Amino acid sequence: MPALTAADTIRILVATDSHVGFGERDPIRGDDSWKSFHEVMCLAKEQDVDMVLLAGDLFHDNQPSRKSMYQVMRSLRMNCYGEKPCELEMLSDATENFQGAFNHVNYEDPDINVAIPVFSIHGNHDDPTGEGHLAALDLLQMSGLVNYYGRTPESDNIVIKPVLLQKGHTKLALYGMSNVRDERLFRTFRDGKVKFYQPNTQKKDWFNLMSVHQNHHAYTDTGYLPENFLPEFLDLVVWGHEHECLIDPRYNPETSFHVMQPGSSVATSLVPGEAVPKHVAVLSITGRDFKVETIRLKSVRPFVMKEIVLADENGLKELSKKESNRTAITTHLMSIVNDLIEQAKSEWLEIQAEDEQDEELEIPLPLIRLRVEYTAPEGGKFDCENPQRFSNRFVGKVANVNDVVQFHRRKAGAAKKSKGGAELPEEAILAALSIDNVKVEKLVREFLTAQSLTILPQNSFGDAVSQFVDKDDKHAMEMFVNESLANQIKHLLDADADEDEIQHAMDQHKSKLEELFAAGLLKTARKAKLKPKPLNWDTDLDGEWGDQPGALLHSEHEASDNNSAAPGRSKAAPRGRGGKKAATTRKPAAAPKKAPAAKGGRGKNKVVEEESEENDDDDVIMVDSHDDEEEEVVAEDDEEEESLFVKPVPVAKKSAAPKAAPAKKPTAAATKRAPARAAATAASRQSKLNFSQTGAGTQPSQTNGKRGQTHELSDDEISDDDDAFEPAPLSQFGGRSTRGR
């Protein structure tokens, strides 16, 4: 092979965890996330890279706001479009890597000019959700701004095929695996249900680069992705999800590949890992060799963190024996915070460009976190001020005005036990579990072991809490409790257990559900379905409709009832007298029968286009790296695998709609009683003034004349069947039926 030159070098800007949209409602920090992402994209254009690789969590929310989407699209369009031709050549079949109507890389689209393509996987914050199982990255791909690859449609059967790119004599196999729940992914790897494909030609000439978005550290026994689970043929792994910046590649001798952890570009929590300076990297690949150039981000808000122990501070150990020492402690802590503020400002000025030093730079308010252990020596006491009151002393000086200081105590001793006999974590551990670094599932598991849950499965309960906190799903807990109660009641009714055996049956069913969930066979709660928003609902005044407790549909039966009642409300509203239930429920009697047909015939039938069987001669065929010796078996299953991963995987499951009960025919007795009831209603309504009718002035006198003849109907004369009503006879006063009002 001839000597490789700069024309054979693929330059990639690597970044991850931009979290655009984090804290966007904060009056001080609201623009931090998109400003840092914009700087990353500007660096890509300034460094003239060939492509950008993002390893997940581009957005902080899987339903980003319009402001977040606007800022991301603005940065991508400003820096990625251009007249410069992209020198990367696509060698693999793009339909196996990209989905949707535009299943090709964006720089090969003849309608747009993409100079710097962006390749991205999704993370745990911007994962697909809702109807259609679409992610925010799908919108960016449809607009031609991002190449969304590395999808994981099946979390228990994962197939990873690389995007094959070439520039000059350098060949790049780009692997990607979007975020999967860590425990489930651990089990999938352990069961051998993850397949990696390699090019079948010139295997030794390809540089294998992979991006993942999983826990890198073993927070629990199975809550992470071990590096030795990944195949050894990889050369470099870009690890997303972890926010601590460890940008320099680290070699793993066990797996023979390097690992790079770029970290986040914005601080989403006040922990030591976020205080590390933020960097991105320019990865240069030439043949099978690579080198990394790190670049520090300048637009990131400065963050300084410090931990102290009051008992070890000069002069404070003796102060603990005094009765009133709050003022002295507060003064000492304020001086430390002021020093941290000055340190943050000086560090921020140091990283700015030299040519900008002459200008008047506006230094952003820093993030300051002071962790204070106020455990007093024996016989003493430290009287500390309220943390929020202390933090509010620095309004206008820091960006986090409510949580500058964090107090915690260290208490040695035996572990406490709950009433149920289970051991609880020590107080030092509980104090360390602050809102900044707490893992919700771990916290729930720690505390639920001390409880005796009778109906609710413990592991499913922790998953619901995680959905409520991490995904901001406000109805996750309500749906979980309702479904658990409904399943338990159904099980008890089917079991037909005696009164003495009910408790045993409930425990047995709960244990079965926990085993199914642990094995990945129990589906999580479905996405919350909401009732239609009322026409008079004002989001600005009343808040989001989805946040209201009454907006949630608890069952499919309730949804069908709501759909059948909706036409009645829309027709009765213009009449101006919608206060009467009879006027709104009788009029659209036939509406429920027509509603399902109209709904089912609009937009529900999906058209699946047949894919061409003609293969491009230039495409590189890939083979499974684990089954090289079983090529015949792979060849026989080729057709089945192609249909599984090329075509979109259906995710929506149709549910049979409950059939509406046929309307009862009016009986003869009901037909006879209907005019009498209508006449009585008409007579009773004559006592109300109606200024909208003509000749209203003559009605009061006529009403007075008939008032003595009205009588109340007994319960036997009233029919409960609304369908048995017939139109009332014309009134002799108004010339129209009183029901029409």
C-alpha cells in the first residue's frame, strides 16, 4: 500500500451529551446548553472536519421545546451546509442504517448541499417515544440536518451493522448503538443476543469506530455496560452518557481497544465530575492509526466546587464548644464562597483568546458549590444557617442562588433498622445521596427493601418512579398503580381463592410479576393517553392540559365513551342552552355508531413500499463477526435478516375497540308516556322568562293560567331509557317544541 497522506485522513469532531434545553426556564442559565452546542458546531466548521460524531443526548428532553429545536436547527444549518463537497464516500447499503422516506446520508441528497455531515445516536434523554416511536433526531433527519443511525428497535435482539465510509485509502466502519436500559442490555449481551457485522472484504484495512450511550461505571451489579462485552475487533469506542470529561483515549489491554469519554458540554448537576473542564476532540484517522486533538470549550459557564470539614478548619474546632457560633460559621463560609467566585472568574478569563483580552468581556455568573461536613467534635455543636438563606446572600454574584452550600454530617455507628427489620443505609450514605447525584432506581431499591409491598411489584415500582423523574412522565405512577390494582383484582377473580388464601394468592402473583419483569417479559406501562383538550382551555392561564389529573384516560372503555360523547358537546355548544343534560345527550343518539368508522378510515392505514431487490455493485456486503465459520447458515437466513432490519419494525399494536351496545327499541308503554312527560316539561318551563323568543310578553299571563293544572310525575311514570323518547308535540303557545330550546 502506498504511503498515506493528508488526503487519506478522515477528521471527525467528537462530542456528546449536549443536553440542549436543560434549565431553559432558568432566568440565568436558560441559554447555557444551546450556546455550548453552537460553539461545538462552530468549531467543526472552523477546524474544517469531514464529519461530526455525537454520542447521544443531543436534547435534554425527548420532547424538546420549540426554542430548543430552533436553536439546534439554526446551529446545524449555519455550520453544516455549504458549497464545499463532502469527501466521504458511502460504501454500505444506507437502507440498513437509516430509516424513513429519506434513507440515505444527507450529503448524497441532490437537493441540499451538506459540507459537514453529522452522525448521531440517541441517548436516554432524547430516546424515541409516543405514537410512531419517533425521536427528535427523526425530525432532524427528515429535514436533512442529521444522519440518525444506531437504532435499537428490539432491546432483546440487537443487530449492529456499521456505516461504511471511505476517504482516499482510509476505510472507516462506523458502529453505533443507541441507549438501551442498562439492566436489559446487560442481560441481552449475557444471553448472546447482540450481533456485530463486519465487512467481508479487507477486514484488516478497516478502522472500527463505535459510539455507545450507557453507564460506564458499575452503579449496580447489572446497571452498566462492561467494556469486555464489546468485540475485540474495535479500535476506538466513544462513550456517551457519563458527564465527566475524560477526553484522552485510554487503552484497555483486555479488549485491545481504546476508550474515549468526551463528557457533557454543559453542567446539568453540581457534582465533582461536572467541575472538570469541558472539552471536545478532533479525531484524525489515517489508515489504522489515529490521533486526538483536544479543544477546550470557552462558552461553558465556570463551575468551581470545594469540600471542607468544619472541624478541620482553623479556629472552628474550638468554636464548636461555644453556644452561639452561627454568625462566626456563616462569616467563615461566606469568605470561602467569595474566594471561589474570584477563582471561577480568573479561570474563565484565562481560557479566552488573547485577542479578546483587550475588549471588555462580560464574565458570566459562575456556578459555586461548597460541600460542608458539619460533624462537631465530642461535646460540641456547629449551628449552621439554613442552606437556602445562606445561598440567597449571593444573589447577583452566582448563577445558582438557591444551592450554593450543601451541609451533611458523618455519623459512625451500626446501621439503622426499619420497623420491618430491614437495614437502612447509614446516615452518611443518605446524606451523600443528594438531589444532584442520586440514582432514582438505586434509591428506590434501597428503601423498598424495608417495606412490605403487598400488591405493587417492587422492581416495576422502581421503574415507574424512574420514568416519573427521568422522563418527566407525570402520569407514570398513576398508570402503574391503576394497572397493578386492575391486574391483581383480575387475578383474584380468576383464581376464585378462599378468604384465607387471598393473601397467599396476592403474594404469589406479585412474585410472578417481579420475575417476569426481571426477565424482560413484562411490558412496561403504555404511554399515557389523554382526553381531548376542551375548546375553552387556555394553556397560558390554566397550564398544560396534559399536567391535569383529569386529563388521563384510565381505560380503553373510557376512551370510547369520551369519543362518543364528543360530537354531542360540539353540537350543543352553539345553541346557548347547553346546561340541560337532556339536550346534549339525546340529540346525537346515533353518533357513537358512526364515530369508529370515520376514525378508522383516516390516516390509520400505513402504506409499505416494496424495496427494490437490485443491489448496487459498489455496496460492500457485511458478514456476522461471530459466525464466520457458519457462512452457509448465514446465507440461508440472509433473506429473513434483510426483511427484519431493512424495513421499519412495527411498534403499534392495534387493540380491538369495544362494540357499542345496540340501541333499545322503544316499547309501547314508553311511547305512550313520552308525550305526557314532554308536555309536563313544557308546562314547567313556562315559568322561566325567555327574552330570545318572539311574543315573550304574552307568555307570563298564559303561564299563570296553566300553573294550577301542572302536577308532578311519579317515579313509575318516568322512563329511564333515553332512546324511548319521541319528539314532543308542538306547544300551543310558542309554536315549537320546548325541547328545541
